[in-house]
Amino acid sequence: MKTILKYEGKGKALYSTETAGELIQIFKDDATAFDGKKHDVIAGKGKLNCAISSYFFEELHKAGIRSHYIRRENDNEMRIRELAMMPVEVVVRNVAAGSICKRLGLEEGRTLKCPLTELFYKDDTLGDPMINTEHCELFGWAKTDDVRAMRKLARHVNKIMSDILEKVGIRLIDFKLEFGLLDGHIVLGDEVTPDGCRLWDIETGRKLDKDVFRRDLGGLSEVYHEVATRLGIQI
Ligand code: TMP
Ligand code: ASP
């Protein structure tokens, strides 16, 4: 049972529960991009993201990755462990797309020689600026050892997710993860959904992620539904 609203973000909200240390994470139907400057409400998106994120957290758990996920409670609610979240976004890139293309003048679609990890400071008003390990340590956002652990986990997640998606004809281009501390250990938090990934059809290159919304390429819930169906997820 959810009780008090603890936090509300653009796409999710967190409520406390009757059990100390456990929260309910609600996936909203809101779609936002460009640090909240573009906004829409897309019926069914929360349910799709809750289903897809639950699926990935369960697959990651099987592969030995600890996350805040406990179980899916219902259509758009997930029970999670409360973490002390770090205000740092860890992005893993396999192929150049999005901000790295602008920043470094790369051509979209260029495969990187090996996966690249990048860090961003989670602050919409600043436009989520790119940072490095020294910023994290200096400003107290994450300790150097914790950044190392996050990068290692993010690379491991990349391998697991890339393999799963490749089997259903989808290429994992890049994605963003957020981590927190539980009993002093780094644990995966937040969500793993097409909102925070770039997913391209292997055959055609068609985009199956939030770029459809960012760039007005068509119906967002249709492509998220396609991702879920290909993965065999019951909606
Ligand atoms: P970027 O190309 O905009 O840096 O994004 C890289 C990937 O990380 C892309 O799949 C989107 C995801 N991402 C988010 O979901 N939220 C964010 O705030 C950022 C910076 C990236
Ligand atoms: N910066 C990311 C985007 O453009 C996340 C967000 O702002 O919602 O989609």
C-alpha cells in the first residue's frame, strides 16, 4: 500500500509504504524530453515502461546484478528498496548518437571501437552537464570508488542487455543508468526502459525508443509496445 509522496520526477513518482526501506515507484504516462522542455501525456506509456523495466530488472538479477527492484505490484507500480541515490547519470554508448555527435562532431551511427561510459550531473536547470570522476569526488556526488563500481556495473549491464536485445533483432545503441547506495554498496536504481535507451532495429535501423517522441517520428506507445512484444513481455 502506498502512502506518502516522497519524490516526483518527470516520468515517475515515489511513495513510501507500510514497510520501512521499501517504496512504490509509479511510472507515469508523461513523456518529456530536452530536460522537460518538451512534454506530452501518452496513454499506456506508464504501464509499458513498468512492464519493460520489471522485465530488465529481473533479467539483470538472474545475471547477478543487484538493483532496487523487489517486484511489480500492478500495471504501473513497482515495489523497490529505498536507495540513497547519487545525482549522477551513467551513460554507456556502443554507437555514436545523440549528444556525443553534437559534442564531438561524430556521424550518427558510427560504431565505437569499444563501449564508452560517460557521466552527467543530474540537474535539469543546468541541462545535465557532462562531468568526470573528479567532479563527483570534489562536490561529494559520488566517491571515486563508487564511480568505478558504477562504471563496471554499467558495462556489465550493457553486455547483458545487448545480448538480450540482439536476440530479438534490436541493437542497443546507448543507455543511461542511475545508481544509489544500499548498506554502503552501489546498487542499480531508477528504471531501464526505452525512455533512457536508444534502440534501433538491426535490419532497418528504425528507431524504437524515445527519439520517436523527441523527433516526432510517430507513435511512441506503438514502438514501446513493439519492443515489449519482441521481448515476449505480457502487457
Ligand atoms: P544523450 O545522447 O542525450 O547524451 O543520451 C544518451 C542516452 O542516455 C540516451 O539513450 C538517452 C539517455 N539519457 C537519458 O535518458 N536521460 C538523460 O538525462 C541523459 C543525459 C541521457
Ligand atoms: N535529457 C533527456 C532527454 O532529452 C531526458 C529528459 O530531459 O527527459 O530526453
